[in-house]
Amino acid sequence: MIKQQNIKGNARSRRDSRRKVKQEVFAKANPMLVGRKYDVDTSPVEIECKPGYEPTPIKFVAQDAVWQRKEYKLQLERAAIIYGNEFGHKAIESGMCLPDVAIFAAGHRKSKQVTAR
């Protein structure tokens, strides 16, 4: 523990102490203009709940979020299948998106006749 030393005050500390005395005198003379203008209620706070209410455990909230995510993914899959069936598009099974991929695959050569656009 550091021993507190008596240090001779400087101009700033003397000015601060004079200001503090002035403020205390003003506060005693004008209590309604300084500080809080209301009484602080120090009574203990009690949380009121409706009868029969029990908060949901966080475990169940997290589990619901996981289920909702899975259900959302299933809905997307169902929508893709229905869209494909309704409009007659076949799903692309390979990574090939163009039937003539070999024509466009030569990236280092110039192909002026055929472009991907």
C-alpha cells in the first residue's frame, strides 16, 4: 500500500476548493435549482408476473430456432421441386451449365466466332 503524502496545493487545487465552497453555499441557498428535483424511492423492486406465467427455458428457445431453420430449408427444397415439376425444367445433375462447355472452356485462346454471351 502506498503511503499518502501531503503535497502542497497548487493553483488548480486551490481554485477547485474555492469553487467547491461556492457551489456548496449556492446549493444550500437554492435546493430546488441544484441536483435532483424528486425523491428517490429506495424500496426494493419486485417483479410482478401474471398468474400462471413461467418463462421459457433458454434451451427450448434455442431448440425452436434450430427446428425453424430446418423447416425453412425443407420449404426451400419443396419449392424448388415444385417449381421444377410445374415448369418442366430438369435439374442439372452435373456441374455443367452449358451444353457446349468445351467450346467456351478454352479461356486462354481467343474465340471470336463463339462467345458465352
